[in-house]
Amino acid sequence: MSNQELINVGMKQMDETDHAIERSKQVIHQTIEVGSQTTTTLKGQTEQMGRIVNELDSIQFSIKKALKLVKEIGKQVATDKCIMLLLVLIVYGVIAVIVLKPVLWAFELVFVNDGLLTVNTLVAGVYRNLAAWPL
């Protein structure tokens, strides 16, 4: 090979190397662009994750508050049921007193008035005293 051919081959290789360097520079610029876009996307996602965490904290706080409220309502319901039970017992007690007082009074009069007590005198005395009871 002559000197001119060697120079031409060298120039051709230098041109190819220059094109390869330009392609490499383009790839580097594209990589930098993709990196900056990725960084922007990651920042946005990080902010979004922060908002999600704040919302989850808020939801957790609301759930705790709701659980306390449910427990309080449950206690109030239990208290209301106890009060209702006491009122029902008082009403039954008053009804029992109203119903049993004439009967007990009649039995008392039978025992006081009759010295010797038999079933017939007991029943007759109770009927007699109940009939005299003012209702």
C-alpha cells in the first residue's frame, strides 16, 4: 500500500470515529434527558406518596375517633337498657303492690276475725273482704 492509500484509510477511520463520537454524544444527551424526566417523575411521585401518607394518617385518626364514638354509644345504650330494666321492675313492683294489697288485707282480716281457720272460712273471708275493698 502506498502512503496515499494509508492516509485515505486513516482518514476514513477518523471519519468513522468522528461519527461514532457524535452518535455517542447524542446517546449521552438522550440519556441526560431521560434522566431529567425520570427525576421529575420521581419528584412528582414522591410528593404524591407524601399526600397519600397524610391522607392515610387522617383516615386512621378518623377511624380511631369513630371507634371511640361507637364505644361511647355502646355504653349509653347499655346504660339506657339498665335504666329501662329498673323502670320496668319499679312498674311491676307498683302493679304487684296494687294487686296484692287487697288480697293480703283480705287474708289479714280473715285471720283476725276468724279464730279457727279452715279452707272454707278462709275463702269465704277473702271474698267477703275483697268485696268490701274500695276499688
